Amino acid sequence: MDPTQPFNEYEFPLDSNWEIPREQLDLGSTLGEGAFGRVVMAEADGKLLGPSDTNERIVAVKMVKEEHTDADMASLVREMEVMKLIGKHKNIINMLGCCTQNGPLWVIVEYAPHGNLKDFLREHRPRGQQRRSESDGYLDDKASQQHFGEKELTGFAYQIARGMEYLASRRCIHRDLAARNILVGDGYVMKIADFGLARDIQDTEYYRKNTNGRLPIKWMAPESLQEKFYDSQSDVWSYGVLLWEIMTYGDQPYPQIMSAEELYSYLITGQRMDKPNQCSINIYIVMRQCWHFDACARPTFTELVDNLEGILKQAS
Ligand code: ACK
């Protein structure tokens, strides 16, 4: 199906490889709302019929909001088709099936019980480090018993590199790799989310603050800021910023920088973020490699997987 063509949103071709009977799903609370749609938790009665070989009972259902536009619907259809094509990997949010017939379009994906990685890290800051955030002013007061030290954090980074290596091998460019777009699954398995989202990078809104008042530009490679150019190597730059977020338990990058222009001149003059306090020099070297101005000089995701594997082995 060509999602750029107009179509009747109430009539989708049946894809028996993916279709799940709608009656099997009991919708629950809303997990979140993005710009394009809504994600709702759902319980499956028994093993999900249809294509998925999963035993999961709790799933997440992506849908458009009531007040959606045709473009929102086309975006969800496109996301669903991308997820079908990409295939499964442990470190991505996998599609489990869809409900396309006799009702609204539901895209069923794995449910990640621990939410997004940014909030997760902030909630698991070591005691004494919970502090009022510079950007959004809330106090991280959910001090948890579970302690994640540098080794565990490196393990998280390694899993995300594995997921990105897979996506890059499937020719998928994420374009918005950041801790807010990583979900934390059962057993603290890192899962890359929203990789199938179409991002309209020509749209100037894209460079404005998101709903949390955060600037997505802070994850962007210089060539993306300057020329709107994206490839897997610009994802590697973003991965470096994500690695910095992990090692700071979810700090806001470049807190002093307020605009894309300011960020670009900061970067082109060779300035980079400092080494976070609780971060070994080896991990900081990886970050700095991701932040080479020259995209070709950055490691590939495969090299990042190898590097981090080496660092993890040394730590054990
Ligand atoms: O950051 P959050 O709390 O976690 O808010 C977003 C929101 O829905 C919009 O994307 C949450 N969310 C999205 N997909 C899933 C999922 N598969 N499992 C759990 N939460 C999800 C996400």
C-alpha cells in the first residue's frame, strides 16, 4: 500500500500475516499521547491469536486520536508498514500484529513496563543525587532500591547499540534517537521505540521545543542541523548524546544552549560536553568518537557494539 495515496481510513486491505481479532483485546488506560496519536495499554484474553508467537498478555496499542487528520492516519499506516518490514529484534519495540478490519486502526506492539529510559534513569539516580532538574523543575524523589552503577549503565548502552546496529542493517534511520525514545522492558531490556515514525524534517515545527519544552535539536548531528541531512552516521552522533544522558542518569544535555544556531556554533568551534562525573574515560572516549564533526570518522553501530562489549568484559 502506498501511504502517500489518499485512502478510505475505514477500509484497509486485510493482511492475514498480521491481523489479530479485535475482540481479543481489552483496552485499558492511556500510556501516553504523542503529536500524532495515542498509545493505550491492553490485555489480551489468552494467547494472542494471529501471527505473533508471543505469550505476552499485556500489550500496547497505537492508534490515532479522535481529532486526527488524514496525515496522522497516513503516518500510523506508514509506521505499521515500516515495522512489518523491519522484522524482530530483542532491542526494539516489536510489532505483534494489527487490527485493521471493522473498526479503528490498532497497531499492537510490545508493552514496556518501565516506561521511557530518561524518566527511568532519573527515578533510579543514586541516593544523594536526586535533585531538582535544571529544565523542568520536578524533584526526582522516587529513590529506588535497585542500584544501577556504571557497569549496568554500560550494559544499557550496549543493548541500545545492538538495536541500532540491527536497524541500520535494515536501512532504517531513526532520526530522533534519545533516551526519551528508548523504552525499558521486562528485565530491564532496552527497546528502541518510534523507529518507524515518519519525521517531517522539512517542517520547521520539528526544530521547536517539544511538549516537555525540550529541544530535539540537542541530539542532532551538525550535518542534520545545517543541511537536514540524516543517515546512520547522524544516528551515531545522537547515540553519543544518548550515551551522555545514560551516564548522567538523565540530565538535560547542553543546558546553557537555547537555539539551533547557538548549538551549531558551539559544535563547529570544537566544543563538546564534558565527561560526566560517574563515567570512566573509556566510555567518554566512545562519546567523543560519536561526536566527530566528520561523520565518516565516527564509529559505525557495529563498531560501537564491539567497543562496548570490550568495555563490559573489562568491567566484569
Ligand atoms: O514516555 P512515556 O511515559 O512512555 O510516554 C510515552 C507515550 O506512551 C507516547 O509514546 C508510552 N509508550 C509508548 N509505547 C509504549 C510501549 N510499547 N510500552 C509502554 N509505554 C509506551 C511512552
